[in-house]
Amino acid sequence: MAEKPTAAFILSLIGAILILIDGLWVAVAFSILGGLGFMLPGFEWIGGLFLIVAVVAIILGILTLIGAMMMNTTNKDKVRTGSILVLVFSIISLIGGGGFFIGFILCLIGSILGLTWKPTAAAPPPPPPT
């Protein structure tokens, strides 16, 4: 069985799910507080702001999730690419709450583990019998 960066994948996956849940939570807050913004004179912009943040947070959660899924392989190049995606999109996700901030921390740790992961060298085949 080939070695995979399991810890990096699990941490990034949990963090990405938290970022996605946070984006959905912002969308729910938009549906509740967006209506309140239109009731308060001078605060009509709140609804639009919540909508933009919700859409961006959900998109960033999905992109972080894709990066985490890319890390679940034995291919070092795919692990590196997925780790970079997770790192970049989790940092940007701080705009929408970053997965209640703990999602950002988990993705940060997972992406660093993925970037520093080195597969163990395969043992050389035994010499042929003489």
C-alpha cells in the first residue's frame, strides 16, 4: 500500500468543511439580516454586503474542499498543488469568517503538512537468486 499524507488530508478536509458550513451560515444570516437592513433607514447596503460575502465564502469553501481532495493521493505533485490551493483559499476565506476561524487554522496546518510531506523511498528489490 502506498503512503499518503493522511494527516494533511484529514485536517484540510475538516477545515474545508467548516469553511463551507460558515459560508452557508453567512447565507442564512443574509436571508435573516438582509431583510432587517431594508427596514433600517441608511442601512440598505447590509443585504447586498451579506449576499456578496455569502457567495464568496461558499465558493472559497468549495475550492478549499477541492484542494483537500487533491491531497488524498500518492502523487507528490498533486499533493503540493492541493496544499497550495488549500493554503491560498483558506487565507482568502477569512473574509467570510474562515470556517469559524478554526477551519482556517486546520487548513493552515494541513496545507503546511502537505507541503512538507515527502513519500518514503521504496525499498530496493531483493537481488535475484544465484
